[in-house]
Amino acid sequence: MATHEEIGVWLGAVERELGLHGTIESAQGLDAVAELTGLVADRVGPEAAGRTAFLVGAAAGRAEEPPVAARDFTDKVAALARSWNADTERAAAPHDPGR
């Protein structure tokens, strides 16, 4: 298992490779995404965790202020994951027109 330092080195390399070096506001944002993927893996399923992080990143990247949007979207999706399968039925998402 990688150490916290090794993960930091990896993420720095990925940021540079993707042209994002210096655009990540703080390690807190990355930690929030890590917490989100853990929550999604636990509440929804492990297969959904990485894909959820991708969707949050894609949505944040389209926003006017991506770091702010990433925090907001992470909070929204975490709340959705916490309520997922509550009472054996999916809780309605705030923007779910079918409910």
C-alpha cells in the first residue's frame, strides 16, 4: 500500500501530465474526493467510486470556478451517497424530475 507521501508524488505527476500543475487549490480538495470515493464504495458499491469521482471532476471542470464547484459537487454527491438505499429505496436527488 502506498504511503501518503507516495500518493502525493503520484498525484503531482498526474497533475503535470494533464496540464493541471498549480491549478489544484489545496490538498483538502483531493482529500475530500478521496473521502467521497470511500463513502460511495461503502454505500453504493466499489465499482461506482472511481466513476463518481470522474463525474464530479468533469462537472467541476465545466464550472466558472472549478475549485469552488468541486467542493460544492463533492458535498452534494456525498449527501446523495449517504442517503442511497435509505430504507431500501433510493432517496430522491435534488434534481431528480422523476420524483
